[in-house]
Amino acid sequence: MGYRVVFAVMILMIKTICNVSSVSNEDSHPDDLKALQDFKARTTFDDSNRLKTSLRVLNLFCLSGLHGQIPLLIGNLNELRLLELSRNNFSGPIPESIGNLLNLEGMYLGYNHFSGPFPSSIGNLNKLQLLHFHSIHISGPIPESIENLTSLTSLDLRSNQISRAIPKFISENLINLENLFLGNNFLIGPLPENIGNMQKLVDLDLSNNRLQGGIPDSI
């Protein structure tokens, strides 16, 4: 059986496991539930395995099921369009190899336990439209490389440990942004003067930071 089929089966099983708690005992045999739960407990990425590079969607959304670090080999998935790893227990740094996913359009890593700063290679993903890093424990400033993500329509970095000032390039370069969520961080300094010139912006959340100064005239 090819790796693509194996991975598709694995994803289907994991999605089934995530819904186990919503299935009553009357609907499922206890042995079946235990088998799924045992599979969930053993499931994690393994650097000894190779993933099929033609994979376009990797959806492992769950509720605290998967754990460990994201392997470097994820960068081999060069046809990937969607990466959904939200609500798991992934930890460690986000690998720089994620910058090899040049066809990626959506990346969702929210509600995990990563550490360290943004991967600098994230600026390579110039097709990226949706970047959601809500509550993943990353720290440091918003990297300058994000200014290359001119296709972004939604940027969600809420509830992290992001520091320093809001970079000017967010309002100057990311002209397609409709949603900008930076709340619950450690951002300081004034708002960018031209933040009100983001003509497509619909939702802006800067709450619970350490921002100072007045509201720019552009708003």
C-alpha cells in the first residue's frame, strides 16, 4: 500500500478518534472505542517515515491528541495547499523546513505548545492566504520576512508572547489583509501611522497589549 493511501487512512482514523467523545456507548462497541483510543495514544510523527510529496491537504485537527515535534520532513510535502494541525500537543520549535511548502495557501497551527520564535523561512510562502498561529506559545518579534506574504487575507497571532512594536510593513505590504488579530501579546509602542489605509481590513484586534500613544489620523 502506497504512503499516500496509508496517510489518508491515518487521517481518517484520527478524525474519527477526535469525535469519539461525542458517540454514545449505545452506538459503538466498547472494544472498538478502546482500539481507536489506543491508536490515538500511539500516533505521532515519525522521522523514519517518508510522506508522499503529492499530498495536497494534511488535516490533523483534533483535541489534544497528537504530540511531539513537527518533523523536518514536513518540508518534503511541496504540493501541500492546506496544513491543519490545530488543537493538539505539538511542542518544540516550528521547523524551518516549513518554508519549503511553496504552494501552501492555508496554515493552521493554533492551540499547541510550540517554543521559540517564528521560523524565518515563513517569508518564502508567498501563496499563503491564511496564517493562524493562535495560542501556540511562540515568542519574539513578528519577523520581517512576513512582509513577503502579500497574498495574506487573514493573520491570527493572538494569545502568544509576541513582543516589540507592530511592524510598519503589516500596513504597508500586507494590503490584502481582511482579518488582523494580534490581541493578548506583549506588543509595545504606537500603532503604525498608516494602519487606517488598509482598505480591505474588516476585523482588527489589538486588545490586551502594551501599546501607547494616540489613534492614528488615518483611522
